[in-house]
Amino acid sequence: MCDKRQPSCGQCKRAQLTCPGYINPTALLIRDQTISTITKAKTKNQSQSIRTTVDTSVTQRTSAVSQHLITTSQIPPQIDIPIQVRAKDLFISHHVFGLGPSGIPLTLSYMKAWYPPPPDDLHFTSTLRAVSLAYLANVSSSASVLVEARRHYDISLTMTKEALSDPEKALEDRTLFNVLMLHLFESFTRKGDACVGGGEEGEGRHLLGALALVKARGSEQFKSDGRDGVGVSMFHHLNEKILMRCLDDGLAVPRELLSLRYEMKQFIDIESREWKLGELLIKGLGIVKEMNRGGLGRCEAVERLKELDRDMFDVVKGTSSDSGYDLMLIRKLKVLFKQI
């Protein structure tokens, strides 16, 4: 047994060990600390209550100040997007990018080849601004926007005349495109109550000018980029607009267009829907012209137009849905039938 001697017990000395010392008996005593614990808990609760009251008061005052600042401060105005930018974005989204109702590319999808234009191409930029603003004026019936559109149209028209006076520039793709866009401007300003007084005469003048340019450019415009190139796309655009105008106004198909269509058959996909619909429309206009001249009776004209209507249906029935051009063409032909 340990004799508990100080500073070291006898057993540790005999064993030549360092004595670790003895256990303090008082450390093993169990004391009653209930009152002390209750006192500490009450003190802690009182401190938390005071802090909560202070925090709530500060929060309420801060909230009141914030509400006062919100109600009394001026809300910053919205970003003012220039009217030219809004018009351009609207026009581009509706006529260039994306697809039509049946997944068919839009008429001006070939404009992607030049968009966005380089900063130094003032001719293209002025033309695009004029057409975009004219389109916005048409859909919004805004006379003030139309005034701005006409200002840019005058600038573009002057530049177009300068380009046409240059033998080299006159045959460039961009020059033909700018003429087609000027026709589109006249078409937009021809429609809508706020745009009354648009250029019906100018519309036809630009189409004939574009037709003359296509004729002067020769077959190379269709060879360079293939059957899906810009030259072919611009011809389809021009062909569609001329035939629609003839149908709208009861005009004969220009001989220049008929001659050009004949010459370019070897470069154009004559099995395409655009080409076949154009052929049927030309045939229908010829029937009406012959009837008006007395060379064809009304009953026979109606029968021929009914046959043409069936042929047109055969052209478009193979697709899941009709393009905007198909639907417009069919509606116009129905009107033509009723007139006869």
C-alpha cells in the first residue's frame, strides 16, 4: 500500500520511480450548484431581452427611414433606345432572321450576307434606316416616324443614283439590293392610314430599275454562288414582287421578266416551288389578259383558272404548311376568280 509520504511515497522510492502525486479528495466532492445555475440563467435571459428590444427598435427606425427614402426619391428613368435602333431591330427580326410560318426562310434572309454592314458603308446604312423606319411607321401609324424615314430615303436615293452612274458599282450585288430595298420602302409607305401618299409610282419604277440591273448583270450573277446564292435569291425576290404587283394592279407581265426567266432556266432550279408558282401566276395573268382582249370567253377562262388552281394546289400540297408567299398568292388568285 502507498504510505502517502511527502514529497514521494516509499514504494516509488524503492522502485526508483517518480511519484505522480496523490489525488485531491476535495475534487471528488459533489456540490449543490442549483441556486448558482438559476441565477446565471436569469441574468442571461435578461441580457437577451434587452438586446432584442434594442435590435427591434433599430430595425423599425431603419425600415421607416428606408420607406421614406423610397417614397421621396425619384425613380431613375428607363434607358432611352433611339427610334432608329428600335425600327432596325423590328425590321431585321421580321424580314431577315428567323423563318416563316412553314419553316421557309424569309424573303430577305439573303441580307445576312451583308449584315451588319461595315461602318463606312453609308449607302447600305441609309437604305436600311429608311426602310426600317418606314416599316415602323406602317405598323405604328406614326406620321413623325414616316417623316424621319423619308429623310433617310432621300439620302439613300441620292447615293443609289451615284452608284448607278458608275459602270462598275451599278453591277454590284449591293447596288441591286439597295434598289430592291427602295421598292420595299415605297411598298411600306403605300399602306396604312398614316402612310397615305406613299409611292405607288416609285414602287413600280424601282422594280423596273431592278429588272434592268438583273438583265445587265448577266448570267454570272447566278453562277458564282450556285442555285442558293445571293444572285438567285435576289432574282426570286424581284420576280415575286413584280408578279404580285401585276396581279394587284391588273398589269401585264413585263416582257423583260418573261425573257429573263427563259434565259436563266439553266441556272435556276425550275423544280423549286418559287419557280413553279411564278409560272402558274404568269399563266393566270395571261388568261385574264386574253379574256379582256376578247380572245377568250368567260366560261372558258373560268375553266382554265380552275385548272390552274388545281395545279397550284399540287405544287404546295407536298409541304407541311404553306409559306406566306403561297398563302398570299392563293388569296390574290381567289380574288381574281371572283372578278371574272
